[in-house]
Amino acid sequence: MAMRGIVKRLIWAAGLILAVLVLNFLLIQLAPGDPAEVIAGEMGGASADVMAGIRAQYGLDKPLPVQLGLYLGKALQGDLGVSYYYNRAVAGLILSRVGPTLLLVGSALAFALIVGTRLGLLASRNPRGPASALVTVLSLIGYAAPVFWTGLMLVILFAARIPLFPVSGMRDVTGATDLVSRTLDVAHHLVLPALTLGIVYLAQYSRLTRAAMLEVLGSDYIRTARAKGVRERRVFTHHAFRNALLPVVTVAGMQFGTILSGAVLVETVFSWPGLGTLAFDSILARDYPTILGILFFSTLIVICANLLTDAVARRLDPRLQQRG
């Protein structure tokens, strides 16, 4: 049953990837603008013959179905084409940027999950107390604040008013030599972007944890555990929290794609050298192969995150394993 479920999910993932490839290609083709004109513009202009040569070189002179077929064939082999703007292989360009983005998204998600669940647990201990009210108010403020506004406020507070953190880039221009110094330098630059991206989701996870804990604490098996004399601390942390964690993990996994899209704004605000900045620059330059490559790679990351979330959810709730 478990193997059958894994095969079904892999087939579903393959079909989804193929559908995303086709849909993204067609949507990009419908967008206004001519890539050949963009390439010619980088050259300072070109004659009609040169424009025809550019279209022939990049396959832009072929019918749309032929272009789609060629693109799918190469993409399924790992060849995402050559960037119009950077004149580099798209796959290599993306791989050089994916590390900073995963570091940013992973740090923000870890911060949001750890702090958000802790705040939710604190609020659920006494749902009518001042701590619960404070967590609710802070959650509403954090959820309502736009990501770019939060980033600008953190820059003003911790870079202009209190200069504690850098506001752009991933490393210091001086360049640390040893591994420990480089790690600390990256972590120092990571603080503000990760906080900016994580605060919105921290607010969601704190409210979700609070609601899930209150629901679980009212369940029959919790009352039974208390009637048997189980200590309240063990009831709260072992029996209730394990079951309340399931919806939080599920929502976090489902929101991974949203966090990736939010990283575009955060990376732009803080000049973080990741996929978000690359996507922003590629859109401005109408660099279609790079845009398609980023969308394709982001789809792979989201699918892998969903599969991992499903595995963790089945680990937390063994009943899900019986459903295949």
C-alpha cells in the first residue's frame, strides 16, 4: 500500500511538471514584446537581416507548436536553453542562484514555525488571558503588514536608526577568508531578509497553533488522560501538541510556493542574490528562457516540498498511511 501510494504521487508529480512546462511556455508566448528586439537592443540596434539571424539562432522563427516541442524535449533532458540577457546556460545560472534563495526561504520558514508555534502554545494555555490577547493582536498586525513595508521598516529601524545589520547583499565586500568568518558574515546579512519574510507567516502559524491546540484540548482523549492522572505538562506537550502540530505542518508545506513568491519582493528590497532577484531582472529584460527556467525550477522545489510535507504528516498521524 505504501509503495503504491509513492508511485501514485510520483506519477502525479510528473504529470504536474509537464503541465506546468506547457502552461508556462504558452503564457510567456502570449506576453507582449519580441525577444529578438531585446537582444538587438543590447547590441545597440540591428538591421532586418540581423534580426532574422537572431530569430533563426534562437528558434524564434519556427511555428509555435514546433517551438513548444523543442522546448519540452530539451527541458525534460535538463537543457533549459541559453539566457538572452546573460548569454549563459539557464540551468547553470539558476543553480548559481538557488542556494541563496533556499537559505533565505528555509531560514524564514524555520523562524516562523519555531517562534509561531511557541507563541501559539503560550496563547492556548490561557485563551482568555493577557498573553493570548497580546499574541492575537501581534499576529493580526504581522499578517496585515505587506512584506515590502515590513522590510522597509526593519531597514529604517535596524540599519538607519540602530545600525546593527547590513541592508543589501549576502556578503561583505571586504571578503572573509576562513569558513567561520564567512558563515557569520552571511548570517549577519541574512537576519533582516529572513525576519521580513518570516514575520507574515509567523503570525499565521501562531494563530493556527492556538486554534488547533484549543480544539485538541477539548477532545475526549485529553479529558481521559487528565482523568487518569497524567500530569498537565505531559498532556499539553505530548498528547495535545503532537496532534495540533499536524495542521501547522500541512499549511506550512502548502504555503512553500507562496513563500517563494514572497522571496521575490524581499530579495529585491535587500538585493539578495537569489532566484527572486534573477526573476525580477529577467522579467524587465524579457529574458524568456530564464523566466521559464525559474518557473520550472520553482515548480520542482514546491513539488518536493509538498511530498516532504506529506511524508511528515503521515509520520505525525499514522492513520494517513492507511489511506494510501
